[in-house]
Amino acid sequence: MTASAARVDARPSLRKRVGNGAARRIDADEIGLDALVGHAGYAVRRFQIWIFQDFIRTLGDVDIRPTQYSVLTVIGANPGLSQMAVAKRLGIERARLVHLLDSLEQRKLVKRVKSKTDRRSHALHLTGQGETALAKFKRLAAEHERHVEAKIGKANRERLLQILADFT
């Protein structure tokens, strides 16, 4: 099998209609993107997809998703925050955060403690198991960041973080 034949076999092919109505097979990367090439949003979204896939692959053995990692990290750095404060800081809908916290609580990584000052509120804390797990997650997330650096280069990664700092 030739290298080009292997490439065709390895990638999903799409069909494109030609003038006579018949479809011809083409590789996905041969499809023109037109104006999307110049759209920052499109490029950022594609990079985000790559980032999330690598994060999930790197942390797959510990079954932690990017949003769960973010929540655990913020709680670990700020013990006693309310659910509302975490949701607001990370830009997560409150209802979605409740479900996330439920799953983290079931895994015994997070505990909710009723607030002494506001009965409607809960203070969030990592459990001992959560602290140990977060340390491991951070090591794996650092490995993921090394993958990002390998993909785009150290200087580009640092510049990207500078550019995106206004959005965090």
C-alpha cells in the first residue's frame, strides 16, 4: 500500500457532488474553508477541541474532565467558597455546577458544608481524598500542558496565555 493510499484509508472521506450530480470521494482536509480561515472564533474553537481531546486523553485514567478539574482547582485554592462564587468565577451555570458538585461529592472529592452565616448557602471544601486526587490531577494536567507546548512551541504557548489573560 502506498503512503497516499494509507492516508486515504486512515481519514474519513466525504463525498462532494460534481457537475453531473455524481459524488466523488475527497479527504476532509481537502475541503476549502473559505472565510473561516480568517475567523479567530473558528480557529480558537478548533484549538479548543484539540486541547480538550488531549486533556481527556491525558487524564483519562483518572476520569476527570476539564470543567471538573477547574472546579476542583478553584475549590482547592479557595476553601470555603460558596457554590455561587465558584459558578460566577468559572462562568458555569449554577444548575450545571450543582450536577458537577453532585458527581464530585459522590466520588468523595468535594464536600458541601452548610454556611454558618447563610442557611441557603454551602461552603465548598476538598475532602482529604480530594486533596490527594487534585495533586495527581495537577501533575497530569502539567503533562497535558507539555503536550500543548510541543504542539505550538513554548513562546507561542506563553504568548497565547498572555492574549487570553483578558478573558480569564
